Amino acid sequence: MSLWFSIIVILVLIAIPWVGAGIPGIQTLFGVVIPYIAIAVFLVGFVLKVLKWAKSPVPFRIPTTSGQQKSLPWIKSANLENPHNLAGVIGRMLLEVLFFRSLFRNTTTAINEGDKVTYGSTKYLWAAGMAFHYGFLLIILRHFKYFVDPTPQFVNWLQYMDNFFQIGLPIIYLTDIVFMAGVGYLLLRRLFDAKIKYISLPSDYFPLLLLIGIGTTGILMRYFTKVDIVSIKELGVGLLSFSPVVPEGISAVFFIHLFLVNCLLMYIPFSKLMHMAGVFMSPTRNLVNNNRVKRHINPWNYDVKVHTYEEYEDEFRDVMKGAGLPLDKEPAKEKE
């Protein structure tokens, strides 16, 4: 049900620009108005979400650890696994953000015949995640050529490396294949893994289908249908310079592609895709574990009247003496 609901939503999103782009005079809505709205929603929503997380108090050090903490001088600590200083935190964050280290070390659990529990690797999931994220990043950087004139030199270098093998005509970009393969694996995993499928919600299927829709329309424009690249760049440069112009002759496939990208931008601040910022704000990742060095006291603790041991012993000293319990202070002798 979650899958079909997401598919229907995606089809509706595709149908809106497909039908609307054919109405005279409405191209400005899809080419100018909606993109500016999408960018505004993305930026405002992104900032508000980060500020909300930043205001969440974290009174204790709660980093996720999987190694020896720094304690005694003759015991070697694992600073990346259990960081005790800022360098360790930075190193672990870099490995997490750039190489998905925790996902690389993830394992899967299964129960085989005879109730035997086995553990396996999930390196395929890690590889698909890396392929999807880095493929998507390079595609975004490559698209700078549609918004800046002249084209930045780094974009030319990326394009040269991306079509290094000179396959096909137009030349196939490797990142297109890597991106579609990565996001396709993530979707198929949810469809064919019974455990994952059982817990999957529309919020899990929708972004994957949306990304597949964006990638598919982009591939259609490059390899199968004819689009006016000059007009598209004129629109992109105009949007970035706040002097937008919608040229004539832009195909409906482009407006579908652009509309799906705008939907993705507006969806990100309210979805699980905000993990792109959340990983930096997570106290389980960005805190130094110095609990053995410094005592951390919850600043919200209100004053509580405590009954100290000295007061307890003063109150029950005679009873404790009669029971033979050790005392810090002997009871006073009765005056004769």
C-alpha cells in the first residue's frame, strides 16, 4: 500500500507539468515561479530545522562508542572509536560523512535452521549508498554549467573525467549509471527484503521514486529526446541572476525534470533526507567522550533536600549500634 501510494503521487507530480507545460503562457509558472518558491522553502526550512536541533539541550556526553576510552596511561585508547579530544571527533566525523563508516561496519542478523543466529555483512548496502550519494553530488556539480556563463573550469574537468571512456553518442556519463544503479538498489532492497518491506512507509518509498524520476527524465533529455540546451542554459542563468526569461521551444520533459527537482527541494527540510545536516548535529557523533575526566552535572536538576549519611547515622545511631553495624561516630555515653 505504501509503495502504490508513493507511485500514484509521483505519477500525479509528473502529470502536472506534462499537462501544464502545453498551456500557452503557463511556462513561467513552472520555469520561474515554482523554482523560486522551492528554493525559498528549502533554505528557510533547512535553516529552521538546524536551529531547532541546535536549541535542543544536551546536558550529558552521550557519544556512540565502540572502542577503549582514554583512562589509565598503560591502556591504549581508540581515539577514533571513542574520541577523547577534538581531533578524534573531527577524524570520526570525516570518516562518517565522507565514507559512511558506520554503514560500512554494519551487519545483518538472521536465524537459520535450528534457531542458529548468524551475522553477515551489508557491504552491498554501503556500496549502493556511496554510489548514490557521490553520483548525485557529481551530477549536481556538473549542472553548474547550466547556471553560470562561462562554464566554470572545474565543471569541464568533471565532465572530462565523467565521460573518460568515450562510450556512446552522446557520450555516456559514468555518474548517470552509478547514480541510477545506487538508487535502484536501495529501492529493490525495500521491495524484496521482507523485513525491510514490512517496516517501509511512504516516506521511505517516495524520495527514492522521486530521485528515480529525476534521473530518468535527465537521461531521457540527454540520450533519447531532443532538447534545446541553449534555451535551458538561458533559463538557468536568468534564474541565478534574478532576471529570469523563459525561452520558447523548451520541451515538456525538461519541465517535468525541473518540477520534480523543485518537489525534492521542498520535500527535503520535512523528510528523512535532512540527515545531510543531522549527522553534524548529532550528539552521538559530535561530542568528546570525557566522562572519566570531567564530571558532567545536569544543569536542569532542581534543588532537592538530601538526607546525608551523617544525618542518617545521627538519627539511627542507637539502633545501628544495637544491630552491630559499623559507625563513623560512637554514640555518646549516658551521664551518670
